[in-house]
Amino acid sequence: MTGYAAVVLAGGAARRMGGVDKPARPVGGRPMLHRVLAAVADADQRIVVGPSGPLPDEVRTTREEPPGGGPVAATAAGLALLDPATTTVALLAADLPLLTAAAVTELRRALDAPATEQPHAPAAGQPHDPATEQPHAPPAGQPHDPAAEREHDPAAEREHAPAAERRPALTPAGSTVALACYVDADGRRQQLCAVWRLPALRAALDRLAATRGGTLDGAPVRGLLTGVAVREVSWSGSGPPPWFDCDTDEDVRRAEEWSR
């Protein structure tokens, strides 16, 4: 036992693909979900949250509560199945067909590397302070609508993330890094292509639930990163970016070309 597990989030309505079972769509002749599972084949436990179809015997499945409650609720459901000896967990979307074992290993190494000062690109003259980031709140006077948040497109969330969130963050010297995640060419964090320390992820879920009346239904993934030390990793290996996710038919075509 290595204490390393993987939770793969396979929910979502895939509205930009017409509501198809997106994780089951093949890329390079294999369903995207199976390609992600292969990238974490060395994990002690592999948990799939959401509809999944046939899976390898050792892979466990569960569903978030309520069904369709979003990726944060799904994360909590996946963690509930982990062995008590688990110390680190890969948190991955099921639509990452270009993810490789080498790319996940890079994240695990980054998480374990000593914390040092990292280059920092402030936004509009202001230093980025993860401790001050808060999940987006509804306008004054507007009631909180979990259903509306569940409808929110994760790809659009990445594209329109605040500039400070899309640039390299500062990891203070001596601090304990809670997670390592990839960033794209524009510095946007790929929050569902990450490896967490399990205690830090559990604490982040508890904090986020406390700000939402005890529920994680419809909570945004970026809310988990509030106040935690993040090590951002730029992909420097050969081949296509492992964090590339497929939200449209065109994305699938691009992934097919890269996988050849």
C-alpha cells in the first residue's frame, strides 16, 4: 500500500455534446474514462463517481448526493470510499483522454517537493493572496440557487476565471503544499487534473460546506482552493498537454489527432 488513491469524476450533463455519455466517448479506440483510469493504474484505490458503464473489477463506483450535485459533491462522495490509510489522492475529470501515468507522476513529485518561493505574476499591480479568495457569491438580494450553479459550464468557468486565478501563485517558503495541479499556457489552474494531500482536501470540503449552510450541492471547484497552498505545474514533457479536456465535439477531434 502506497497511500495513494484516485477519484475520477464522471458526472455532468455534457450539454455541449448533446447530452451524450461523454466519459464513454472513445478517443484512440478507448473510452475517455478508461484512458484516465489507465493513467492511475498504480493507485491503491480507484474510485469513479457518476455513471460509468463496465469497469475493471477493482474499480469502485459511487454517486454524489444529490445526483447531479456537481463536482464538489462528487469529490466528497468519492472520498467517503477511501481507505483510512490513504494520504494522497489524484482528483481527476473523466474527460482527460490525453492524461498519462507520467503526467500524474509529475504531479505527485511536485506535491512532495520542498516548498519554496515560486515566481509570482500579480494582477493589475496587486499580489495574489490565496487566503483572500472566496467562491463567487450571488448578487445582493439574489437567493442562492444550487441548481443554477450545477448548470454552470466548467469549461466556461476556466475561460472566464479571474486573472489572478490564471497566473502563477506564490507558495510561501516553509508552507505545506496542499495540492499540485497543472496550469495551461495562460496560467489557468486545471483544478480537476490535480493531486491533493487527503487531509487538506477533506478540510477544504468542510470549509466550503460551512460557507454554504452545510451543503456542497452545486459548489464550485475553485472554492476548494480558498486559503490553501497550491503548487502550479507547467507541462514540460513530450506529447500533448495531459490536462486537455473534451467539452465539445471539436475537442474530441483534436484529442483524436493528438492520440495518433
